[in-house]
Amino acid sequence: MSAALPPVITAQTATTTAHAAVLTSAALELLAELHRRFEPTRQALLAVRRERQARFDSGELPDFLPETQAIRNGDWRVAEIPAALRDRRVEITGPVDRKMIINALNSGAKVFMADFEDSSSPVWEAMLDGQQNLRDAVAGTIEFTSPEGRHYALKPRSTTVLMVRPRGWHLDEKHVVVDGQRISGSLFDLALFAFHNAAVLASNGRGPFFYLPKLQSHREAALWDEVMAFVEVRLGLPIGTMKATVLIETLPAVFEMDEILHALRGRVVALNCGRWDYIFSYIKTFRAHRDRVLPERTQIGMTAPFLKVYSEWLIRTCPRRGAFAMGGMAAQIPIGSDPDANEVAMAKVRADKQREVSAGHDGTWVAHPALIPIAQGIFDAGMPAPNQLQVMRDDVSVTRDGLIAPSTGTITRAGFLTNIDVCVRYVAAWLDGLGCVPIHHLMEDAATAEISRAQLWQWLHVGGLRFDDGTPLDFPAFDAAIATIRSRVNPTGLPGEQKFDAATRLLSAWTHSDELVEFLTLPCYEQLP
């Protein structure tokens, strides 16, 4: 621990000059101020999450809030969207490593979301590297030379807009402790980025711009608004300089979209359909509801009734308030070794993006640069203007029951085994410092892996389920599958090879536990250095 800091603020010693430039005394003082002011509220809101989940476990169903009906019925709009964010038709996302940042900002996408959350494993050095990498990117000086000698640098006139996704409210940063408490990972990520880059970005009309993940209520959105206003004042920026896009990726949040927009109305520019986390949240919310068990993940597409209604409700809500309705992630990646399989995968991407632009989305996400031209072409054809704010989906109306309708389908033994294998492979990579891993020609991050993990737990704990062939889906089937995983997956050469057995043990323990682990990243984080 660093002895140079006041005793109330401790941070793991920076190991490089670049890290020391990130963790300056002034930056740490800002973090301490934020922690002391906002940590009690964060903890209270996390307690509300737990209390509400206990009610769901007892049979309560999520619903629209009667006490905020006036907000939903009111005639109000969010603040004007900055010029730099008025065309967001194709966005790309990825972790905050140096090569990724350069390639993403050179990709031709309208926006790059640099991700400290689901596609990053929060190893301490990686989090500090990410902050320095983004600082260099904002300054226009970022470069990288690969071990093979290939050199990467920003194009002179890159127009891709940088946005940053900090970690969610539930995550800590254990390497910075204030008054004996770990600081919030959310505050750490956002405040450090703003501290080092806000003045330059604001002077260029480029932000700072943020994506806010995992919100479950408008009160959590209001906390973000207070945090950003505090940072703006502290850094001498006009209130509202920081802009935010909110991922609607939890089931409780879909019932509070108007309220979330209202809580952030001076700075919010869009809501985003975070589809993969949304599916995970549906499973987690209804983990004790046997009548709402979902089929295997390959059968849960955006045309499933509860997902179709969710996306259309977001599209209906946003333009009414002057905010964009962003589409979700295409998880497919190119399959260079198999042209036929690649065409099938690309056809899925095209169909997904056509659905989004036709429904009224203002933009979409892709996971790989090669998908940008596909998405760009579809949105160019279907959305010749910079956005579709003029498209009012007045034909859309929803009910509580429509938003939570269960999805029909089956559970195959192959799908069961895939969930196990994907979980183990992803967790092994995460423990080894990788948060974004290609598996079976899909880009897996924490959100997609969580679907597989939560499904396994629910399928086994609600009891009485059967595979599509009529055989029992039970713990003996799971234990046999875990015991034989190395016969299906040879970890040699895979990301996280040395962590494979540890990941297998973790999945087995989580699945057998009487309680569903809230997020896999919570116990895994304790095993990171």
C-alpha cells in the first residue's frame, strides 16, 4: 500500500509511470470525495435490489409504479442531443486494451463504447492501463506495436465518437479503500476518466459521454445524475456537459423507462436495448417461478414475445421524450474457415439489423469491425436521416403481462452441455484477465455467459424439468456433464487454459448452491490479483 497517501485513502501502489500519472493525489482526492458523499446511497439502493428480489422470489411480479404515473403521463422532453451524437447508426464496443481502442476508433463506426464492464476482466493493472489508453486516445497520441512488430495508430481524421461504460453499481474496486471501505467501481471508472479527459472532450464538443449499465430503477439513475453533476462542479464544467446513454438491460428497469429518462433529463440522450443482460435479468428475476422458465438460449431470439414487446416499448418511449432508441448487440463474428457457416451467421446479422431499423431504432451495436459495413448498409437504406426521432410508434401499447410473458421452447441435451461448456470456458478466460472471448463463433462476454450460468441453476433448482427426449434434467445429469467436460473441451491453447479446472469447480459450486449467485463477476473478482 502506498504510504504517501493520507491514512483514510489507500490505493495499491502504481507499478508504472503511466499508472502513477492516472492515480495522482488530486484524482484520489476526488475519488474520496465521491465515496464519502455517495457510498451510503449506493449501499441503500443495493439493499433495495435485494429486498425487491426477495419479494419476487415470494411470488410478486414486477409492474409499473403507481407513484410515478404522473411522470409517465406528463408532457416533458429530455435536453437537446449534442451534435456529435445525433447520428449513431452503428456502434462498436469492446474492452479498453490499447489495440482494441485504436482499431475501434479507426473502424468507421459512429461510436466506440470503451467498456470497463462486461467485456473487461477488472485486473488492477488492466483497469489502470485502460485509463491511460483512453487518455492517450483523447489526446490523439495513442499508438501500439504488437509483439510481431505490427504498428497501430489513430487515423488523422477519425470521426468515431468515444463513449465509456463504467462498471455497474454492484461492483467494487478493491484496490482503492476510503475510510476502510472499498470504493465503487462505477465511481472509480467514471471519475478517473472525467478527471483526466473532461476538459479536452468538452472543448471539442465530444463529451464526456457515458453508457450506464445494469440500472434497476430510476432512483439508481438519479444517483448517477447527482454523481455527474458533482464531478462537473468539481472540474469546473457546466452542469449537463456529461451525457449518458442508459442500457435497459434489467427486467425491473423496463417498467421505469420514462422515470429513468426523467431522472436524467438534463443529460440523457438515449436508451439502449441491452438484450443479453435483459435475458439474464429475466431468468434471475423469475428464478423461483417455474411457470416462467426459459428454453435454451439458442431458442431465445428478439422475436420471442417478451423481447419483442420490450424492444418496441423502448422504441415507443424514447422519441416521445426526444431520446434515441438504440438497438442491441449482434454477437456473431466472421467465420473465415467455413464460408457456408459464415453466410448463415451473416444472414442472422442482416435479419437482426433489418428488424431493428424497420421497428424504429436509431442505431445498433456490433461486436466485430467486419460487421460494421453490413449494419451500416442496412441502416443507411432504412434510415436515410441521421436518426428516427420523428418515428412515433403510437401503435405500440404494452401491459405488465406482455412484458413478462414466458417464452416457449425446449431444452436439449446439446443445449444443456453447451451452457456448461461456455460457462467454464468464459470463467476460465475471465480469471485469466480476459472479459471478451470468442466461443463457437459468438463473442461471449459476461452478459452472455450469465445467461448460460443462470439457466443451469434455474433448470436444476425449480425441479421436475425434462430434456426434449423425455429424460430427467437433474443434478446427476449435471454432475456427469461436469465430470466429462475435458472429453468435450480440450483447454489446451484456449484462453484461460491454466484456470480451466478452477472454473469448472466454481460452476459446479454455483450450480449446487441453494442461492443463485447474483453476478458471476462478484465471486470471481475476489480471485483476481
